[in-house]
Amino acid sequence: MKLNGISEECGVFGVYSRDNINAAQYIYYGLTALQHRGQESAGIVVCDTCGPIGNICAHKDMGLVSEVFPQDTIAGLKGNIGIGHVRYSTAGGSTKENAQPVFINYAKGTIALAHNGNIINIDEIRDELTREGASFTGNADSEVIAYKIAEERMHTGSIEEASERVARRLKGGFALLILSPQKLICIRDPWGFKPLCLGRIGGMYVCASESSALRAIGADYVRDVEPGEMVLISEDGVTSKQILYSDVKAHCIFEYIYFARLDSKIDGISVYNARIEGGKALARRFPVEADVVTGVPDSGLTAAAGYAEEAGLPFRLAFAKNSYVGRTFIKPTQEERTSAVMIKLRVIEDVVKGKRIVLTDDSIVRGTTLANIIREMRRFGALEVHVRISSPPFLYPCYYGTDVPDNSELIASGHTKEEIRKRIGADTLEYLSMEDLDTMTGGLAACKACFDGNYPVK
């Protein structure tokens, strides 16, 4: 439950159909299924390939998908192909100017782009474009990428060739959806940092950040886009090309620990099973005498279920969550965020009173939220609280699109495990080991830089 810690990334969703469908309606439901990946802004761009060439409609704004897109707005977005985006800012400020998809007109037509990730050499590309006279409305990576593709298109024979050239320049994590008036292009970074998958309903093709979003519109999962692959969807069908190469694969480990929905599979790994296995690993390595196992909603609950199963202890829900309280991550101060957390999450006295509790969560960032939760559990009669974290300690920031704070805000960076235990008020504290991360994901080649400082892209 990252109410004031690690934040979501972004979610992308694209649709291509030769039939005269309302693509925006499908994208709306797909983005709703990806809402957990970003709650700051949402946007949809569609194109009608059955009408005049270049007939593109766009709408984006700050807020949740349901807030940004009332049904009359969706009905007004006419087109049979399109892309959508939900955003949490990891680069660029939280403003409407940085909302996606980015949509630009240029000499050879129009282009729209939706992006999940973070480009570590984007300043270099931005400076090049600025020297050539480009002017940007925001400061997000996505606008720079779109402008660079438009520039390359002036010197190439197709939008896919221009997109390939630009993708070769990018360093970092990225899943790109690029929309031209006749084509949908999907590109995944060569390390596999950011997830991207393909689906299909009859003759309609779908591309999304997570497989759960495919099912939200009734699409069948086809496969994951491979790291470094470009998939082109057009009136000629689907074609694929490997355009980027890396000897190292580095899938983001936090997709399995926290980001992705439980009903998603990413690169062949079930998110639900991974979190269950993380909880089981904690129980095997760090058993404790206890009466009940519970988790911090929502992301700590699956690991708690795994811990309870392995330890032979009862699993209970110890918190009542008020889903109607506003989004706490936008509160401007730490005090306001903490207050909002305690309004949103209430301890169930009958579960904790007189009990020795194992409490799981996915991570500890600053420790403030967990300290308040444990204090409340004791106030309602918990005898002992033994904390088990289903990830190793956060020690290093992320540069590839995950909003991990810098070292000064990471409690584990400047404190020992015993000091952290005392700060949060737990009786014991244990973290998932680095070895058990591999157990959790079946040995998948993953980026663990936020834990060990070994960055796949320097």
C-alpha cells in the first residue's frame, strides 16, 4: 500500500481495427484496468482510418480515467485505431502539459505517442532539438521522443523507420505506443525494463502494459512484446522486427512485488504466484511464534497469504479500507499524507486484540506509514507485531521509470535493520533476501538495482 512511498509508473493501451469501431470505448476500459499504474492524468488519441486521412481526435486532462472521460467525451472521440495513457510522473512535473499521449502536427502529418518509463539520456536529445529550434510545452520525456520521431520522419520513408532510428538513441526503460493516421507501432526497450503485451479480439489487435487490461475488454492474450522488439500493426496485418539488442535482460522486479495487478502475467510469470512465493520464502527463512498473519492492504495481502500457508497460521484481514477517501499521494506535506493514511485505513479490533501478529508489506521506504499502522494495531490490543517485508531493503534510487526517492529519503540507506525496527515500533523485522527474489520469479533475469546498486544501464 504505497500511500506515501514507492509510486506507480504509467500505463499504456492501444487498439487497432480495420472495422468502423469506437476505439476510444475500448481504450477507456483498458485504461481503467491500468488505473493502478497512474492516477495523476489520463488521455486518449484516436484516428479514423475509414474517414479522411489525418482525422485524429484527442482528449486528456488531470484526474482519474472516469473523471477525464465522461461518456459524452468518449462518444465524441471518433476513430477505429488509437492509444491511451494513464500517468504518474517519474520525470516531468504533475501538470496537464505533461499528460499523455503527446500529440503533434508536423510537415508530413501527425503523430501521437504514449510512453511508460524513463529515458536517462533524454536531456541530450532535448538539447539537440532545442538548438534546432524546437519548443516544448512540457518537460516530460514523451514529448521529446515524439518530436525526435517527427524530425526523423522528414528524412525517412516511413513512420516505422523513423521510430526505429529514435528508439536506437534511447537509453533507459521504455514501452512506446506510436500512432500515425494509418499505423500503430509498439516498441519495448532492449533490457525489458517495462512490460508490454499483445492481445486480440477477432480482427482487432490490442497492445497494453499488462495482460489484465486485455481481459478487461474481452481480448485474448497473444504474447509479450519481446525486449528490443518493434511490432507494427497496419492494414497489412501485424509485422515484427527485432530492432534493439542487449546482452543483459533486466525486467523490473517491482512489477512482481508491487506494481502489476494480481491477475496479470508479465513475461510468463504470474504476479499472484510470485507474491505468494515471496510470502512463503519469508515464512521459511524467518519463522516466528504468532497467532495471526495479516498484510497491509492491498499489496501486502498476497504475501501474507503465502506466509500463512507456509507457516500453518491463520490468515486474517486486520484492516478496513475506506475506498472513498481521496488520493493521498497528492497531499503536499508528509503530515497531511500520514493523516490521510490513518483515515483511509482502520484497524479491526477483533482481529488484533490479544494476538501476536505477523504483518507483511511490500516495502519500507521512509517508514512513517508503517510506524503509524503498528502504533494503531497496538492501540487496539495487539500483543506483538512481527513485520515481514516481501522485498529487500531499498538502498538506491531508480533511473528507469520507478519513483524511488533519492538516498536521503530511503530509511534503509542510513539506518541498520535494528534501528528501523525500533523506529517503526515492531517486535521483529525481516526482509526478503536477494536469493529469494529469484525464487519468487523463477530465476527471471530482473533489474534489482534499487536493492543492490547494480544498474544494467550506466
